[in-house]
Amino acid sequence: MHGERKIQINVNVENTPRFSQLKGVNSVVFPVLWMNESVAIDKENAERFKRQVALPLYLTRTFQITSISIGCILAVISAGSLVWLRFNGRKQVREPYLGASVKTLFCFKRGNH
């Protein structure tokens, strides 16, 4: 595994009448500072780095995608159920359920039990 970081700082130099030293200078971007940092990691430490950093990120991303997928599937099922109930549930007129004890009160006369 190999990594690099580079930085460069520039100054814009322009011809200005205030400084006599810049009279004959064309406008130019002049580099003032250049830094280059690099690092190389051996194979064993690179594998350890991947296990400690890359694997948890991969598992987190997989969990996020799975959770969103399950949520979308449940939302589609819920929406489909609501549409199905809206169009198919209204065709039949349903009478309210009366328990067995209420039905027996209306079927028998008062004296006969």
C-alpha cells in the first residue's frame, strides 16, 4: 500500500509601477513552496489496515443498503395491500359480527332456555 500527499504554494507576480524591480517582469505565477510526503506500508500492515478500516465500512454500507431495500419492499407491500383493500374490500357488504350469546337471546323466548 502506498500513499502520497503533495502541497504547493504559489504567488502571483505582476508588473506594477510601485516597485522598480518588477518593471521588466511579465505576469507569472511563481511557486514558493513545494512539499511531497509519501509513505509505503508493507503487505502485513496493509492487510491489518484493511481489516480494521475497510471491512467495517463495507459491513456498514451493506447493512444500510439491506435496511433500505427491506423498507422499500415493505412500503410497496403496504401500498399494494391498501390499494387491493380499497378496490376489493368495498364490493362485499359485511354485516357486523354479533357474538353467539347475543344471537341466542334473539332466537329463544324468555321462558325457554
